[in-house]
Amino acid sequence: MASSSATILFDGVCNLCNGFVQFVIEHDAAGRFRFAALQSEKGKALLQAHGIQPVAEPGTVVLVQDGKAYTHSAAALGVLRGLGGYWAAAATVLLLLPRPIRDAAYRLVARNRYRWFGRQESCWLPTPELAARFL
């Protein structure tokens, strides 16, 4: 599902979201995904360009790909499909679940992510080696 122009917008202060970004970086050897914090100016601009209003406390990761923005479970599973291999197979199986069920589970985790995983005071900054993959 991911193309060379796929961008993942994530909550830059959320430990779970930062862990997800680290997971994608580790498993995306081809470097197909780029990243931007939802709180950043570029992240906010991408949201607005796709008709999504930025909010103070984001509730979803967003996958921007092929001119479309995907949110909630569609975004997370789209990223997994873009990683290929076993991750794509797992995503394909999970996509068999109806979206309302997938999104309900996603929202449950999103509502509790700061309590369960913690949060940072400021957005995570990439290392110099990874900076080119961040907007």
C-alpha cells in the first residue's frame, strides 16, 4: 500500500506513537515512509491540505499516500501493508474485520495511550542519520 511518497503523521509527544515510528524505521529498509509530527507546522499543513483539522491532542496516526489521507485503523494497517512480508499478511487478515470494530479498538488504545505508555514533554527529534526521512 505504501508508495515512495507515503508520509506518516504521528503524535510527537506520545511514547506509543514514537515507538510505532521506530518500528516502521526498523522494518522499512527501502525507506518508503517519511514522517512528520502532527504538532509540527508541516504536519498541520498536510492535515489541512487533506481536510483534517489539527487538534491540540491528536487521536490518530494519519497515513498520507497517493493524494489521500487515512486515519485510525486504516492508517495503521496501511503502514503495515506497506512494510510487506509478514506485516502485510497480518494487516490483510486484520482488514477482514469490519472497520467499525477495528476503529473502536484503535480508539480505545488511543484514548488510553498516555496513561498506558506515557508521554514526552516535547516532540521526539530524529538522529542526524534519520533526519532526511522527517518533514
